[in-house]
Amino acid sequence: MTSKPVHVACIMDGNGRWARKRGLPRTAGHTAGEETLSDVVRAASKREIDYLTVFGFSTENWVRPRAEVKHILGLHKKLFGRISELNENNIRVNWIGRPFDEVGSQTPVYVQRAIRKAIQDTADNTGMVLTVAFDYGSRAELTRAAQNLVKSGQSLNAENLSKYLYDTSLPPVDVLVRTSGESRISNFLLWQISNAKIYFTDRPWPDFDAVELDAALALINN
């Protein structure tokens, strides 16, 4: 580990393929993926990772079949509702995505409430920061940042642009994990991963485990 804060980001891909391989509906894959996320959060916390950011739901995911979207939304409500477990592990919940009150935001009110409650109920924790990117797209984030920078009248440079990202407290990503054999970054944290190592694995997200997490962490100091 390095002395500076360690930031791991995950693109949790392959839930549907995991389910299809087992003859199960896609929703079963998403359910398994949510359980894996809980396991990975605990493992990351034990390894004293400072920041874990996961791609929960993208701005492009709303076009998926309605039943699948509804199931995923329910799983996110459940995730944000694991307050006792999060507090037991001293984990602070964070969120990035299109602001709820801005044009284009599609986050349902019940998910908004779950997000706000999780953030409030874990605010005093001092351990790992778990950031869930929900209704998130990096192009949308950067477009919004550029628009707000122009409105501010400040000079157009990288330092000033970074002030208008969704969450300026997040440090640069050290290692980006992408599961399920996909070797792309899918509009995720394009600004924040500029110098990150990338760990690609053929395992679908429901099969990702602490051994794979350690392999990704090993890239940081290589």
C-alpha cells in the first residue's frame, strides 16, 4: 500500500451473463451481484482501502427492460438500507450522479430517500468511503462541470474544471477494476482515472472475490 489515500473503482459487469450461464433470469444475476458487492465492501474495508467507488447504475441503463430496471432499483434501495452493517464496519456512504433536482435526473423518489438516509446515518463514520455512482455518466458530469465553470467566469483550465465535478473530495482513482472480460471503461470516472492502473478480469461480477481484489491492489505499487 502507498502512504496516500487508496482509491479503488469498480465497474461491476457480467451479472446477466452469470445468470444466463446458469439458466437463470437476469434479475437473479443482479441479486447475486448485490451480495457480491456487500462482500467486496467488507473485504475492502478490512484492507484499509480509503475509497471504494462502484458503478451502480449509469445514465444509459434506463433504456433496459422496465422489469429489469425496477429490480435493480429495488436492489439499490436494499444496498443503501444496510445501515447497521455499514456502521459496524465504520463505512461512510457517498453518492455521485445527476443531481436529483436537475433536468434529466430519473432517480425515483424512494431511491433518493434511501440514498439521503444512508448518507446521513453513516456520516459520522471515519473508515472507508463507499461511493455509489447512480444515474451517473462521466460525460454528463464533465459537461455539467464545464457549463458551471463557464457560468462562474473563471479561467478555463483543468484545476478550475475539477472544482465543478460531482464530488470534489474524491481523490484520483489508483486502480480501476472491470469484470466479465470486457476491456473498456464505459463512460465511468473519465476524469478521475487519468493515471489509474486498470485490472481486467474474465470473472463476472458475482464471482469477484477478495483474491481478485488483492490482485487489483497489487497493481498500485507495480
